[in-house]
Amino acid sequence: MKTSHLLATLIACSLCAGSAMGKTTAQKTTKPPPVDEFKKLDTNHDGKISKEEFLAGKGSAEEFSKLDKNSDGFLDRYEYSLLHKKH
């Protein structure tokens, strides 16, 4: 009985260790966060993306209009983050 209990404990520990190792591997292969992309598109570094900056680096005028929720002609970090949300 002690042997089967020890074996079950060893199996449980190895499963936990494998799960933790999988998380580190997955973290290394993820895309850069949207903030990094935001900084790349914000070429004049004013903290917002103009329509011209967006068109030059990322997408279409139609897409820009959909993201510009307050219609001010710029994308702030929140509006740009909507591009990365899954629908």
C-alpha cells in the first residue's frame, strides 16, 4: 500500500512540474504586447496614432474609422487595443 501511495505522489508531482514548464515555453513564443506595436506606429511620439501613421504602418482607412471611437482623428492606447480583441 505504501508503494502505491508513493507512486501516485510521484506521478502527481511530475504532472505539476510538466505543467509549469509548459507555461514558460508558451510565454517565450507569444506576440509582443500591443503597447510595443503602438509605440512603433506612433512615429512622432505624441502618445497617439494619427490616421496617417496608422495607414503607413498598419491598416486601412476603414479600419481606422472603426477604431476611432471618439472620432477625434487619432487612436489612443485604448482604441488601438481594440484592434487586438477577438470578436
